[in-house]
Amino acid sequence: MNVTIVGGSFAGVYCAIKVKELYPSFDVLLIEKKEKIGYIPSGLSMLLNGEIDTLDEAYFMTKEELEESGIIVLTSTEVISYDLSNKMIQTSNGIKLFDKLVLATGSSQKSSKMFDEFSDIKTYKDRESAEITLKSLTEVQEVVVIGAGQAGMELASGLIHHGKTVHVIETMDYPLYKYFDKDFLESFYTTTGKIEGLTFYFNETVKQIDDSTLLFSSGNAIDIKEKLVLSANSVRPELSIFDNQLKSNSDNTIFVDDYLETSVQDVFAVGDLIQVPSFIFQTKVYAPLIVNAVQTSLTCAKNMIEKKEILRPMLKTIGVKLFDYYLASTGLMESEAFIYDERVKSVMMTLPISTIYKKDVTVKLVYNALTYHLLGVQLISKEPVLDKINTFALMIKEKIDIRTLNQLPHF
């Protein structure tokens, strides 16, 4: 059995490992267009924030490690076209045939309209782009970051750490809106708004960019002469290479069944290419997170021969350190209550981190108003609390009654 996996990031790598572990006799081929596999997309932010010393450390896996497991790895190999009905892939290293195919090509930062209008806008998700951006940063003092989601805020935090002047542009009226409620984050973004060298532009959408000016839809503008412009906008899959051979969803993700198989038999898709089932909403959502990439790849591997394990519903969970704060979130936000089937309530409190450690953590609990089942949790503290969010995620999945939380000493 020949299993071919296209894409050498988290989803592709972990799928290859799991397939080889479950089926040692299978020929497992991993194809990656870059020179190396396993680059961490947030590598530049990690470097700027002092988590690593060089981009050489921004890898979670090497080609040699996979080859030691018996996996064949082709790097610097670009897929030119797919002929899925004939189980054939045309690559820069010739034609590759497969019995089973796993698509793990991930997502792209690029918004085509924005990049068409302003070619000098920089990205940083892959190693080559990160290197170019890093070199450009040595030539400027001011940086414009488009997007105040997790990626944009991590980038802004690192740039401030390196003494840069940073302008952050966000369409919404506060940062990190996909993971935190506005009332919960108010003290955070009002405090960070006072950080020297950091300016937010909320409720602003980029309309046009030229060599000297970035123009907003509102009519406001930023002079970008001698400034570096970085894109940290939302990622999306690029599906044009499949030439309509695969059924897709309305958000341009690949349609898969509960077992991760696409509309074409023996062709699977994982990671950022697909929607995942939501534990909260009982429907599928697009959530391009590393934990989802890994979980989809492991489930996919188990279904290579027969469909025996469905992809379990997932929670949207993140943890991040920004400036001097640790922030974490899992499950339902109160602002999402309008798409939840039942009535929702919330409570916000500031508590000691533990019974013996008196440093504080601010917590927001979102719960079902009828059953009191915990639905969502948000945390913020100046002390390390990111590991606690996994405990809360488990509580949500176990449908814990929030009234039982007062049995814990620090509640």
C-alpha cells in the first residue's frame, strides 16, 4: 500500500508518523515543496519574543527524523497538478502514483487583492518569507502590522520587545476578537494601547496601498514611506490547483466526511484545508489551529484502510503570551451566544492562582443558563497560567456544572 502525503507541516508530518506506526509495511511518502520540513509558522514571532535565538530553532521535526522511522521524504518538490481519478500526481520530481492520498498543504496568509495592489507587503509564515522579513526589519524603525488576531498581536509584541514603533490595523473594534470577549479584554487593550511606540487602528479596513500611503475605507490614511508593512491577516486554503476535482465548502475549504475522506474516494484532507466539528455548536467550523491540525491528521491515519473512527468534536482553544500578559481561551465566547441554541450567562472574577500563590488571574466563565454547564473560559494574568486552560477545556467536554466549582479552594 502506497500512502502519499502532500505537505510537511504539522498535519502532514504527524499523519505520516501515525500511518507508519499503525501500518509498518506501508510505503509512506511525504512530499514538501520547501527545502526543509517542520517549520513552525510563528517562528519569526518566537524569535522576536525571545523564545528562540535563531530561525534554525523554529522546526518541530526534521527530514532525518522521519526517514529514521521508515518514511520517504521528498523535499524541494512542488506538486504541479493532481489527477485524482487516476491516482496520479505530477511533481517537479516526476509523476507519483498513490493508493491513498492525504492532502495537508495548509493555508496561505495572502489576500490576493491586497498583494496584487502592493507587492512590497511582507509575510512570514514560511522560513523563506521570515528570513526576508527579518532582513527588512534591520532597515526600518517603524512597522505596520495588518491584523490584530493572535498572529498579529504576537508579532506586535515581539516588535515592541525589539524597540520598533508598531502600528496595528484591525477591522474589528478590539484585538483577539475570535477568542476573547471585548469586556473581558478591556483592561488588556487599554493598557497595551498606552505602551510607548504601539498604536492601534481599530474599525479600519485597508482599502488601497501604494508606495507611500496606506488608505483605509474610512478615508483615513497612514504614511508608509520608510515603514515595513507586514500581513498578519486571516489564513485560508488555496484550492485552485485541484481544478474543481474536489467538492468544497462555501468558505473555500475542502469538504470531508466524518472520517476525513474527501468527495474523491481514497483521497483525504486534514489540517487547515478543512472544517472541523465544533463541540459547542454541533456543526463544522474553520479553526486553523495547530492542535486541530494534529488531531485531524491522527484521526485520518486511523481511517486509511477502513472508516472506523470519526473526528471527535473540538474546542477552539488557544494560549498566548503578549507583552507582559498571559492570555488563554477555550470554548464559547459570550459574544457568540446568538448562534448557540440555548440561553447563555457569564460571570467574571479575579482570583488567586492557587491557595498558596497569591498572584491573581482574571477569569470569565460562560455557561448554559438552564443547565449551568460550563461552555467557555477566558483567562488573563501577568503570571504563567496557560496550562490551566486545558483543565477548563476538559471541564467543558465533561459538562461540568459551574456550581460545583466552588468546591475548589481558589473558587
